[in-house]
Amino acid sequence: YGSVAEAMEKTGANVSVAFVPPKFTKDAVIEAVDAGIELLVVITEGIPVHDTAEFWAYAQNNGNKTRIVGPNCPGVISPGKSNAGIIPSDITDSGPIGLVSKSGTLTYQMMYELRDIGFSTCVGIGGDPVIGTTHIDALEAFEADPDTKAIVMIGEIGGDAEERAAAYIRENVTKPVVGYVAGFTAPEGKTMGHAGAIVSGSSGTAAAKAEALEAAGVKVGKTPSEAARIMREIVQNS
């Protein structure tokens, strides 16, 4: 197809996944937004932050009709129903857990560890400093989803997204939430992996994020496996 709009017209598509190189991603996103695509998953990593900020603002200023997931993310999967991105489709079954994660690899690990219980939807939001769909957006969707009975939230060092999510959980989420924050041993001032994962002083540390989540009633695992065990106990005892 010559364009996103043409593909939508001929196929009825309402979801697009962008794999294009960083240099061309901004133009690809703007094309998809102009076409009115409902969901756009941006897999590409290494996109300049100002490009992401520009295309995110463009989407907001054009009616906010396109939900952007990413960039630098693995995508979205509802096991047994749909898969938009690069998440392996056969590592878990459908079930009652919703998962939102900054880390793609930890998304896969959590899905595998809780594969016998299963997931309603798993959302990898990406770890860049500027992203589209946030922890809070996913939490809001899971709270409203009747198929989701409990939520796993995976964060990582840097920024204040997890602290803001903790405040949202305290005020708006009634379902049990289990958390894990990657980077407890990260040295101060070190960028770890994702571009957004940088710590300055006590701001953005894993310990500070875990403390904020625990204060909001979230049970936080010190490792991904511990978080999985906590969630298993919650589901089995509910």
C-alpha cells in the first residue's frame, strides 16, 4: 500500500506497528496520526527525544485520536486474541492478570513466570524519557477492564513515572497491584539501559519508587520472581 491511509481504506485496519529506523520514525508517526489510526505501536529504539516529543504533541494537537504505545517498546498482547508488536505469543495463556512494564525483557519474564495463571493484556510502554501510553494510562484501562482482576506494574530507575503511578493507584485503583522496580543496585548518576533510566541523587532511585508504591498499598517484590510469587499468592487466595 502506498500509505497508511490507503491501507486503512482497503483493509479496514485500525492498528499499525512502526518498525522504521529512528531517522524516519517521526514522519511515520505523523503519517499514521494524519490517517486517523486508532492504535500505533512504535517499536523503534534510539529515536531522538525531541522527535518523540514533537510527534507526541502532534498527536495530542490533532484530536488525540491515536493511542501511541512506545517508542522503544515490545508492544501489546492479549494472549489468544491479538498481538501488536514483538512479544512472543506462546509464552503465556490468557487469564486474569494485567501487566504494564517499562522493560520488554521483564515483560517476557513476568509472562513466563505466571504463564499457568495467564494474562488479560500485557503492555510494554518503553523506557524512553518521552513515551505515549504511560503506567497511569494502562492502570486506568486495567481498572476498567472486567477481564483483569489484578495488575503487575514493572518500572525502573529514572524519572518520576512510578511515583506518579503510585499516587494514581492510591486514588483510583481498587484492584490489587504488585510492583517491581528494576535498578536497586544502580550506581548514582549512571544511565542503565533505557534512555530514561538515569538517577540523579535520591531522585528516581529504585528504593524511592518502591517506597512510594508501598505507601500506596502496592506490594513490591525485590526481584521479578518475588513479584511473581506475590501475585500468584494474591490470585490463588482471591
